[in-house]
Amino acid sequence: MFKYFRKNLNRLNTFSIAQMAQFAGIKPHTIRIWEQRYGGLTPSRTKGNTRFYDDVQLRRLLNIVGLQDQGFKVSELCLMSDADLFNLAARVMEKPEKDVSNGYVVAQLVRAAIDFNEVDFNHHITHSFLRLGVENSYKNIIHPLLSRLGTLWSLNEISASEEHFVTNLLRQKLITAIDGLPLSDPQSETWLLFLPEDEWHDLGLLFAHYSIRKAGYRSVFLGANVPVEALQLAIERLNPEYLLCFKVASMSINEFPEYIQEAERVFTGKQIYVSGGGTAWSALKGLRNVTWLTSPDALIKIFVPQSMKK
């Protein structure tokens, strides 16, 4: 058992060039050019002469990519020591918020995630909320970050530990932002928010909860893993104008349409919004009152402020 553990621990601390590219959001060809032209990275070699990298090289690459997005020349960055790159990255965060690029922040958040660095992660997210606001931070920082980490997780490049670490920190930030909003008028139009049975990824739903409350509507948040019977009871009790749910991963493309069809049967003649990946959408096209939202922009646009409707 201990041999198995050590073997997998070593695997998690070494990376192929393809894995490095996935983490950094660039192409393997770009990494090769930076190595050959500027000496930006110094990979080790297997006996078969295949490149591999350690976690120090990964952090170095993420700093180079982030600082390049901030406007620094890659030729100069590649010549810098790891310590100088780290210090430069720290100085960038001391700049006025408007001068920090989104790509730089995403790269730094990926680095903080793989280091389990809660201080750095919270620092970058807090600065993003101050610089962009919650909605633009979600659209331009959090959503791209989650997409990249999701890809890495699906390819088994990061473990569930990093995914849970990031998710819980982001949940805390969104819940704090929601708590900072005034309560909506209970007489305003009501949105009922939920995740279907066996669906637990509620970051998108929390973001929608924030946006709905900010727009001045009443938002009732049922949260994750809501059985269809419980949803029906909530619909009967609250009589909401709109339903909103997210399809992220768990339910199969056969079970999910059945769940939504049952919700539509109870929620006769009113609008149901579904957000998530597009694999299940084809099975929902025949449902007249269901609208599929494929991006944060599409989600934000449906929340017309209450004051603009009067």
C-alpha cells in the first residue's frame, strides 16, 4: 500500500509538457519555444529522453504566463529567477486594481489552488471583487478558472482535494456577497432556485442567487440535491414566477429531462431556466417553457432589474 501511495504521490508532483500546457492554458508548442529560445524552463528527462517537470517548474510557468498577460515581455520573464518572478508577481498585485489583467489573476488562482494557498487565493478573489464587481468577477475570473480546473480534473491532472479547496473558498466569498445585499420586497416577482437530485455543484446557483437579489427580486434558494417531490411542494407553497436550476454533472441525460418535465407539469405556463453544459439540451428542446442558458452572460441578461420593469 505504501509503495502505491509513494508512486502516486510522485506522479502528482511531476508533469508532462501536455499537462503543463493544460495548467497554464497555453499550447505545448509555446512551452517548447520558450525553452529553446529563452531557456524559460528547465525540464528533466527520462531515460527515453522525454521531458517532465516538477511543481517548482509548474509554478514558474504559471507566473510567466500571468505576467506575460500583464504586459511583460516573455523574453525578459524567462531570464528571471524563480524568486524574482515571485516578487514581480507580488508587486503587480500592489498596482491599482484597474491595472491588473484578468488573465494574470486566473493564472495566479490556479497557482494558489495547486499550492493550497488560502491567503493568496482569497487575496486575488477579493481584489477581483473590488476591481470588477461580483458579476464581472464571476464572468471573467471565476467561470474561466472553474472551466480550466474542470478540464484538469476530468483529465486526472488535479485531485478532488484541489477542486474542493477552490469550491469552498469561492462559496464563502459568494455567500458573503449575498449577505451584504438588502433583502428584497417579498411582494416582488419570485425566483425559485434549486439543483436536481444528486447534483451538488452549487457555485453557479449561488451566483444566480446574488444576481437575482441584486436586481431587486425575491430569490428563494433551495440549494443542492432537491427531490422532485420537494420541488413540487415548494412550487405549490410559493407560487413563483420563475424556476432556475443548473445541470453540471451528476444526472444522466435520460434522467434530467424527466425531472424537468415533471417540474414543467407542476409549473404550468411559467418559465423555467436551465443553465449548464449543452449535452442534455437536445432532450429538452420539445419543452415549450424551458430556456437553456449556456454562459454567464446569458444568465446575467435575464435578470432585468426590478426598477426597470416599473
